[in-house]
Amino acid sequence: MKPEIRISKKSAIKGEDGHKVVSVRMKDETIARLDKLSVQTNRSRNEIINMLLESALDIVTVVPEGE
């Protein structure tokens, strides 16, 4: 009998945990402000960015062009 290598299927692929990795370019000043807020709140930069984006999405209004 030939030797057999058994590999089980991975249960979840990247991103299936409800999160995706996103790369964003930011000004140095913005990163510095995020880092300052991170230290003040004892939260990670990632957590701060996610909290701010969630809040902004809740209050954003799309206006017609030219307004």
C-alpha cells in the first residue's frame, strides 16, 4: 500500500471572520493624530480607525453634484 498524506480542508478562508484587510494611504499628520488618540484611549490604531469609520458612515450624507 502506498503511503498516504491526508490534509483536511481549512474551515474558513481569510476574510470569513467578518473582517477584511484594507490598505489606506494617509498623511503623516493624520497618523500622528490617530496615534495620539490611541495612547489617550488605550486602544489600538486599528480599533480607533474602525470606530471612527463606523461613526462617520452613520452620519454621512450624499448630496447631488454641484451643491
